[in-house]
Amino acid sequence: MSKLNQDALNSAISEILKYSQETKKRKFVETVELQIGLKNYDPQRDKRFSGTVNVPFRTKTKLKVLVIGDQQHVDECNALGIECIDVEGLGKFKKDKKLVKKWAQGYDVFLASDSLIRQIPRLLGPQLNKMGKFPSPVGHDIPIPAKIDELSRTVKFQLKKVLCLGVAVGNVTLTADQLSQNITLSVNTLISLLKKGWQNVRSLHIKSSMGPVKRIY
């Protein structure tokens, strides 16, 4: 059962959109972030949760993607103008942590042909995993643009050492109703990941990249 007050959520969303589109319009598309404060949780002792959900509408309008591909995927990417690299290209990093980190910082997400996934730690070391950017596998049954669209609608929850986390749940080009759908589904997914559900939630806020914070729980 969701404890989100729909009226409070709708009011917060409309204030965020008004601020972003009328009061202080920016030269870039602002992301809408859900900020989560937890309680009754010990990240040192309790199991740290992680989970993802695909929301109905894109959270980011621009997603910088790199595909680590086998020959078939490299050919597909080249034909579509999508950035890609093959196994030989990865080998050139020689597991140099600094080089891998600098390279990975240039991309939001990585995709890798499912046949190559297991080779990546051997070729690059643990750096992508540490950065939370380990590639999502992609097979040949799904076109790469469809997989990229799915990633642009993915909300990822991952608890680290602190009791607060922030996730992108939309952007200011979405309508109030679309944002409401994304946020509600994201919150319900978060609750399902928590050991005691709503009893672990101290607060929920939403805000646009440069806008004021609005409390929704």
C-alpha cells in the first residue's frame, strides 16, 4: 500500500515544473531527482539493497552510451552512428586504473554484447564496477536503440554507506502526469527493496537540477 499522498505529490510536481519552465528557465533540460532519507537501517550490518525499475517515461533526454561489442554489434553501431569499442580496443588500456576511470567518466552508461560480459573484468579490472558503471548485457535479439531507450527509462537504487540516496526519476520536459507515474512507480519499487518497507523511510523529496526541494513524504 503506497503512503504517498497524491495531492501533495501533484502539488510538488506542478511547483517544480512552474519554477523550471517559468520562474527560472535554464539553457539545458533539468533532471527531476527523487531524494530519499532512510531510518532504522544500519548500512554496516544490514544487507545493502540494490534494484532497478523501468519507468514509463525517459528520465534523461540525453544519455551518453558506449557499446562494448562483438563484430555484429560493432557493425550495427557503426551503421547507426552509435559509439562503440571492441575487445581489442579495451586491451589497449592494459588495466590502467587512471586511464579506465578517465575514459569511463565520459559516458553515462555502458552496454556490452552478452558474449563479452565475462571478459570485461579481465580486460579492464574492477574499475567500471567500482564506478557503478558495469555494462548492461545486450543480446542480438534486441536492437541496440531499443536497449538504449530502456536504459534511459531505468531508475537504479543502490544503498552505499550513508542513509540517503538520490535517483533521477524524470526531467522537466515531461508532463505533470508523466512525472507522477514515474515517481510513484519508483517509490513503490524502493519500498519493496526495503527490509521494513515504509518504516525505513524518513523522508522523500523531489527537485529539479537547479530548483528548490519539495517534500512529498
